[in-house]
Amino acid sequence: MNNPLNRQIALYPLLKTLSDLPGVSGAEGPVRDLIAQEVHRYADKMWVDALGNLIVLKKGDSSSTKRVAVMAHMDEVGLVVSGADDKGFLKIKSAGGIIPNILVAQRMKVGPDGIPGIIGYKPVHLQSQEERNKSAKMDEIFVDIGAKTEEEALNKAPLGTAVSFDREMKFAGEPPAVVPEDGGLPETGRLTGKAFDDRVGCLAIIALLRGERLPYDLYAVFTVQEEVGLRGAPTAAWAIQPDMALILESTVADDLPREEDLSPTTRLGEGPAITVSDRASIADPRLLRYFLAKAEETQIPLQIKQPGVGGTDGRAVQLTRAGVPVAILAVPSRYIHSPVSLIDLRDVHNLLRLLEAALPDMPAALQMKR
């Protein structure tokens, strides 16, 4: 390709905007609007389906009749308002997999206007020793938006209002010595941000749409409500009927200090990870072998994600209609499903390199023996 995916301009500010935007499951509108604005000029057709998925068709060069879907979810984990008490504190429920312990004292944005809020909890001075030794529970924490009554609180944040983390993407530690002036992604460095799961996958698909046409029709799908049950992906896959699908994700990097000598799910800086199996699905063996072979051929680092961990839209797509062969690639992320995740830019670059190398011939994988 004349326009390598990892050399495109302005990917760094785009990733920052994508990560910083609120997009809790069911309230993905701001993210969808930004992506639509970024990709409409590259689309032969673009639409939003009944659930809110954004689907972009970029037609192929007519040398293949295959339909390939590349998918990433727009939603992030967060909270939803479930009530308020008579003092004006908002009651909350989780939207996606969140441990209450990580929420205490976090800054939050409430609703479409981003009302500032703080996650409140009983002060340590007033806790018994038993309370100090136990984990917080979701029904023990609340969001303080400065309201003084139940009526005031629910006027500002009605039932069902989405609550997202209030965090900006930044470099972890010192920024890299060389930061491209054109806004490209630095070659090295680590970033912290609230929603790399899965805005980094969305970024990769945007880069793909900006590139040259592929031999086949490419359906770029930005899905909704992945974090609350893989809800958007099956409706999109049912509509477009792909011959195969590639899911782009962010996944657990638990390469952390530990007493036991256990292999981490993935490690930062050692390349994107490919899934053999997780709690929700088993990858198509032909696509798995294809991507592993392409990575070896092009000397792009590629990890194998520890089996049995997590789940993705791959399951929902795999079971659509008569079945869809699926592969899953992910950028490792420390502290995933928390206010601050951490990724390594080398893994993002290597994901883009692998997509550039592997996607043109991807349908050929179906000719392999299972």
C-alpha cells in the first residue's frame, strides 16, 4: 500500500479525542458522531442501524466477491443513575464489568452535559476496622453532583442517565523524545486513558478506511453495547452477512508484580494479541493460522492471548445466521475497565502493520484446511 496505516497523520489527537469522549453502553452517541465525521468521505455507503451501530461500506476493487467485516465496539464501561436519596446523592448501577473498589473518590461526568460528579463513600475516619478490611459494594457508593434534594438531583440526572469517568489521555511518564509534528502516533511511549477498550480498536478501523481499497467489500462496523452483553454486533452481522469477520479489541495486560510465577494474559510492548479461545468463543483455526503466519512472515510481534479469559463481539458474530468465521486481535491494556488504562504505542503500531500486511489476502484463509 502506498499509504501505510501506521504513517497516517493526526492519529494521535484522534485517539485522544476518541478516548476522552463519553460513551457508556447505551449512550455512544458522541463517539459515533465523531467517527462518522472522520470516515464519511471514505465511505461508499454509511448508515446507523436500529440499535445504534455505525456501519460503513468501502467497496472493493472488484477482484473478490467476498464480504469481510472488521468490527470494534464504541461503548465503554461506566455507570447509570438508578435513583437518588433525599439529600441529593445519586444512586448508581454498573454498566459493564466494574469493581466498586476502583470507583471511590473518582471524578465523573454525568449525562450528556458532563455534569461534574464525585464518587462518594463513607470516610475512613468513620469506618470500623471490619469496614476498612472489606471491599466497597455498589450500593454503598454514590455520585455527588452538589444537589441538595432528591428532586434537584433527578432533575439534573434523570433515571437512566449515563455516568462516565472524567479522565484525559496523557503520556505515562515523560513523553517520547520524538513526537511527530503532523499529529501522527509516536513510535514509542505509553499512554494512559479511560476508554482504550475499545477506542483503540475504533482508531485502527478508521485508519483502515483511510487506506487504499481492498480486493473485497469491507464492512467497517463500530458496535454498541458490547460491554453489557455483546448486543450490537449480532444485529450488524445479521444485516451485512459477512463471509468472515475480524474483531479488533483491547484486552487484559496483567504483566504485574506477583508472588506466584504465573503467565500473564498478555504483556505490554510485545505486540498485539490474537485469541485462540476465550470465555465466549473459539477463533476460526484457519484465520488463526493465517494471522500467525503473516506475523512471522513480516516479522511483526504477535502474542497469543492466554486462553479462557474475557469475551468479545466475536461470539455474537460467530453465531449469526449459519455461522461466521471469526478472528480476534487486541491491543494489551493494563488496568482495563478502570478510570485509567495504560497501553504501549508499539502495540498499536504493530496492530496497524499487521492489518496492512494481512487484510488484502485475508479471504484466502478460508481455502485452508480446518
